[in-house]
Amino acid sequence: MSEQGVGRGRNVGGGRGAKLLAALEASRRPGEPSIVVEPPSDPTVSSEPSASRAPAGRGSALIQLLARRRVIGSTTSSPETASTAAQSSSSALTPVPSPISPSVVSQVSIESTSQVTSVVGNLNPVGRGAIARMQSLKLSSTTEVVTKQIQAQEQQKSQAISEKVYAKPILIHQENAPIVKKGEMGNKINVIANYVRVNIDPGKGIYEYEVSFYPSVDSKQIRFELLKQHREILGPAKTFDGVTLYLPYQFENTVTSFQSSHPATNEAVTVNIVLRQKRRAADSIHFYNVLIRKIARILGMVQMNRNYFNPNSPIIMPVEKLEVWPGYVTAINEFEDGLMLCCDVSFRVLRTTTVLDELVEMSKKGGYFHQTAQEVLIGLSVLTRYNNKMYRIDEILFDKNPQSTFDCQGEPMSYVDYYKKQYNIDIKDKGQPMLLNRLKKKMQGKEDETVLVCLVPELCYLTGLDDRLRKNFTIMRSLATHTKVAPMARVKALASYIDSVNNNERASSVLSQWGLSLAPMPLSIEGRVLEPERIFLSRSNFATNPQCDWSRNLGNDVLVAVKIESWILVYVDRQLNIAQDFSKTLLDVGSKMGIRINPPKMVALPNDRTDTYVNRIRDEINSSLQLVVAIFPTSRDDRYAAVKTLCTAQFAVPSQMINSKTVSNPTKLRSIVQKIALQINCKMGGELWAVSIPTKTLMVCGVDVYHDPTKRGQSVVGFIASVNPGLTRWFSRAKCQGPGVELVDSLKICFLESLKKYYEINHDYPKQIVLFRDGVGDGQLQFAAAHEATQFLSAFQSLVPPIEPKFTMVVVQKRINTRLFHSARDAINNPPPGTVVDHTVTRRDWWDFFLVSQFVTQGTVSPTHFIVVHDGGMKPDNLQKLAYKMTHMYYNWPGTVRVPAPCQYAHKLAYLVGESIRKEPQQQLSNRLYFL
């Protein structure tokens, strides 16, 4: 027997377990039985095991302690039970195999006294080693219990996370009532609009849900797979982006959970779907339009830019080598009377010639072939008929040809072999250069990716019309017979589109899955026709005819005629006869209209070079010169711009440019010279006609902006304002802006100058101001209302003393897809000039109206859209009547125009300065319409 054995044997019951037990004995509660462990009477250690061995190890002692504490803790209310437990604890105890490890004993709660008693009664006095051996025999049972515990804990965590997600409030939108501003003036007529009502089934809509996963899943693809496992419940109509789920119906509960299996690990994943909101129609416009584009593809249409066209019904024009594809332009939006689809016919002109044909023609002309090809072709759109896709030519690769190779799935392949393999196309010209398109692909959550696409010129067909085709009157007239659709044919095309959608099972199901459907017929509404305007001249007045054309009434009278005493007529000496005939006719027609014109100083030039014109005109300009008239033998933009810049930006002399072909036909000379005389009268400060303006303290303004397509950020602001009660005299300013300059700053400067000019002429400021703003799209309406209108209002406070006139700002839109038709008996025609529609198809959240101001002899008339972005308190009738009156006041046309005259003046001014002069004109010209 070793010393260690003797020592250990003599200290039985005195180890760490016994000490722990003794320490706990000191802290036992009153009434608890003693838990002191007595050592054996014989201090000798026997090598034989004994069944009656007293508890010695700390594990056994701890078990006794816990057992007694549990018994006492669960029986303190009964002294008898406590006594019984104490007696039981002094008897021999046999430990039962524990289903859990000692480290988690404290986590196991005992529910009842009977359970505790049964455990204590079966304990045996063995140490923690015996317990460990017994546990190893029950490992499977232990694993099962621990797994259940972990699952319970995970479920609690998932529930906690879900509760945190659910705590987000469901969005409830307060629907504002539509803005309704209706006029009453005029005669009522029946109008058909190119709108189709979109019906929403009761209980259906677009419901937005937030989807969360537990455990969390980072991969978007895995999220899609997890949600896809429940497609039978979710249905075929759904949209999911990884976080947000859109469904056409609402779940019964706000929170819906599914159990999915991870496709990679088979791990159970909880999918929580929480209702966030029922989206308003205004917030779902993009989604609705995605459905309409999907329907267009189902109907076999091909997308070109934003519209869709039918390649299966082309209109062939073999003589012109053109092909016209019919199609539709569609857009769903929310209007005053609900959700509607605006649909109009559209056409795409294609050429039957290829890019290779164009390259061959260019090479025949000689010169700098590569440079010419790049100047003509780069930027054009082409169609590849093998896949009916549109591409833009960004570069011409003269160092490559169809036999060049590219990487095709890791292997080099020539373009010749590729097109033969993919499309069974044999490329004939193996030496032609290649075209390059830089295709930008949108990557969700990432920057756009640029993909380089090489195209074969032989397979690319040009689209659209170039300047050469547009100048060909015969081609344009032939094209108009197909593209200018009459009202009856346009309504039939709209009805055909509705039938094709409703009668096609796949197309209609795209809408029905989301609870949507198209009405069977276009929308019929009520319109009003305003009374015809009276035109006032100096000696007469008359009501406009149904065509709103008074050109025949101007031959003998104008409102205010000018006297031209000093002017020059510049021409090339070989066109002396043309110049003399023009001068003689101008003096004759001018005198009949009351315009007194003295004979000009004839200035003959030896050639038609630009610098010859510029230098000679500069030599002739003096302080008494009133007008410069130049006859050009040919049409050249650079010569026109040089002379205009000289007269307008360097000097303040009105000028009139004439193409010799225009005045070379004797049979048409008089009518053409009459129009030129009217233009000259306006440029010299005269007035041609007027309409009745009841309000005498009104100022009407017009604003348009020219954007230089060749210089990004460069723009010209054209500003026009009336300065007399009859709205026949105008103040104009043009401001050139570089990049980074705020438009509103230039507008405020121009506005202040016009107010000062008005005061200078009338000795008072206007009491009411209406500003017509052209060139503002739908996406800029809020900016115009919040910033531009605010700048105009602040200008009133800049004056000394400040003024407070009533100010109304109206955005004018002419590039719209709305069409209106007059339905009378069995005929469908264009509505008469003066037709107003101010309800049903107007914007839901804006005060707006449509106005038809013109009469057209071909095709369908286009209305103009007026949107009030700042309300100065005008009545709808008064604003609509003013807008219609102003369409009569454009002096460059003896009839009505599509937009109010100040808008058209501002457009002409901004275009002249931005396209030709590129400098701000002299301020001395601001009181004249020199830009006509």
C-alpha cells in the first residue's frame, strides 16, 4: 500500500466535494435536513467494493445536494413531505442514468414533486465517473433531447425575429380626391378618346409583402428557390426581387409562414411573408406597363425604342425602297376617372437597303471614304432581321471583317461560321468592315455592364429617314398616305388592339392573373367647343372660318404698318433679274397692305462665298439702315448663320434671308412675297392682327429652352412677354447658358427685365400674369412647380416697391399620345378647332385640360395638353379661353397654331440663337420680333 493510498484513504469524505457540501450546509435554510456526510467507522481502506459505501466523490455529493434542494424546494408547503424527503435522503441512493450532461443539469426544470421524488429514490452513491459511463450508454437518447432543445431555442429566436419584423406597421395610404377643374363655356359635343378603361376585379390589387428567411439566406438565387417551393399556394402571378413579394391577392393573415428546405443543405428554412401595404394604382404604374409590354411580345410584336411594331404586316414601298411597320404606342396611367390605357397607332420606317449598300455607294464617290462613312453612319439605328433587334452604330471597325474570329464559349470562331451555325446565313462579302455596338446591360445592384456587339453591315438594315429622304417631296407625300391615319381608321385600329388582347388567351391571362381586364370599347366622353374668335385689323374685323384660316383677309390690311425708308437688297450679280422682280413685287404688295416701302439699295456680289456676303453687308451697315435682305442662290447653313450673327449679335439690324428658288417662280411670286412682307413688318416692329382681350392689365409670357445636341450642358433660354393691353407687342430675351448654370437664374433675370419694360410702356405693373412654359416633360412637373414658379414669384419682391400680381404658370405639352375624335351619327371625324376636354382623361393630381386649336386636312389632329403648375386663381373658363385666343396670335402664320403664340415665339428665338447665332442678340432688338 503506497503512501498516497494511505493518505487518500484516511481523508475519505474530506475532498473538494465534501468541503462544498459543508459550505452549503452552513447556508442551508431553516427546516432543511442536514446534508453533512459522515465518514465510515473503519478508517482502513478495503480493496473490495462495498454496496453500502458512503458517498465520497464531489459529483455524488452534488447530486445529493441538488436532490435534497429540489425536494425541499418543491415541498416546503408540507412539513410532512419535508420529513419524508429527509428520511429518504439518509437511505442508500442509486443514481439513474442522466439523459443530459451535468453541465446542463441546472437548465432542467422539475415540474412536480412526484417527479423529483421518483428520481431521488432511485439514486445510488456513485461518482461522476460512473455517471459519465452510464451516459455513454444512453448517447442516442441524449442527442435526441439536446437536438429538440436546440430546435426549440432556434424556434424561439425565429419567433423573436419574426415578431420584430411584424412590428413594422402596415402602410395605409390616404387617397386624396382627384383635382377637378371644369369649365362650362362652349357647345357640348360627343368625343371619343384613345383611352381604354382598365377594370380591377373586386378584392384584387397589388399587395406588397416583405419576405424574410430564418436562418438568414444571403444568396438571392437560393431565396428564389425557397419561395418557389410554395408555388402551388402562391400561384402563377407573382413578382419577387429577393426581399419584396408582390401578389394579386391578400393572405387571410397579416403574417404567413412556410417551411422550406434549403436546396443545397436540406436544412429547414422558415419563410416569413408579412403584408406591408396594398399599393395604390399611382404607385403601380410601372408594373402595369410591364404587363402591357409582355402582352405585346405575346402578340408577336418587336420592340423598337419604347414602342412595339408588327413585323408580320409590313407596308412595302418598292419604288422608294422603304418598308413601314405598323405598331402601337401604349401606356397605362391613373387619371381623374381611374386607371386607363392610352393607345395610339405608330409606324416605323425601315429601309430595304443595307449598311453595306450605303458603304458601296460612298466608296464609289471617292474622297475620304473612312471619314465619310463615320460621319454618315455613326449614331444611326439599324435592324438585324435575323433576330428583329435594334442596334446603334457606335463605331466602324475597318481593321476587321467577317472572317475575323472572336471567343465563342472558349473557342475561336469566325463571324462567317457563327452566322452559318446559328442562323444558317451565308455571308457573301467576306471583306466588308464590321460595325460595333456598345450595348449597356443594366445589372441589379451593380454598375451597368457594357457588352461589345460586332455586326455585319450586309445583315444590318437602316431605319428611319435621313435628310436626303426628308427633302424628297415625292417620297414624303407617298409615305404620308400610310402614316397619316384618318380618325375612323385610327379608332378601328384601337378597337382591333383591344380585341386582339381580349381574345388571345395568353394575352388576356397576363392581365386576369392580376385581376385586370380591358374594357371592350374606347372611352366616350363629353367635350366642349369654344366660340370662334374675331380677328381685328386696322380697318376691319371678322370671325374666323371653320378652318381657322384668314390668309385671304390680309391682302389689303394689317393692324399696325411700318415705314421702311432705308434698306439694302444683297444678291449675286448673276441673279439680278430675280432680285429686281422681288423688289418690284415687294413694294407693290406692301403698299396695298399699308406698309410703305422705299426702293432698296441694290448690292450685287461677284460670288456667293460666305465671307463675300459678310464683308459687303458689314460695309453697308450704318446708323440709318433699317433692314438687310439677302438672296442666297443655294441653301447653306453656314452662310445663313454667318449673316444672321452679323446682323443680330454684332449689329442690331433686322434681316430677312431668302432662297432664290423660293422667289424664282413667277406664278407663285406674289403670294410668297406677300408672306415675306408680313414677316418684314413684324421684324420692324409692326403688328398684323389682334383678338379681343377683355382684361387690360394682363401680361402673357412664353418660355422655351433649346438644348444643343452636339454640346452637352449647353442651352439657350428663349423668353417672351407681352407689353401692351392688346397682347400684340412683345419683349424678348435670349440667354445662353453653359453647363452648371441654373435655368431658373436666367429666367428670373428675363422676367424682371420684362416687368420693367411693361412698366416703362404702361406706367404701371400688370395685375395678372399668365406664363406658358414649353419643353417640360412629366418627370419635371414637380420641379417646375417647386423651383421655377418660386423664382418667378420671388421676382415680384425684387422690385421697389414690391408688387403682388396674380401669377399662373401653365406647362404646355404638344408631344403627347392623346387623340380626340368627334363622334357624330355614324361618322368619326376630327373635332373642330376650339374643342376642350377637361375631365375623365385628365391627370388625377393636376389641374389640366386638352385643347384642339387647329384644323388639319390630312390624318388626325393632335390636341395640346395644358397643365397648371401654379394656380393664380383664374377660373377654368378664363384660362381655357385665353389659351385658345393665344393660338391665334402667331404672326408667322395667318391661322391658329398648336401652342399659344408666346410659346411659339420663344421656341423660334431659342432655336435661332442656339442653332445659328450662338451668342446673345443685341438688346436693341428686344422690342421686335426679329427672329421670325
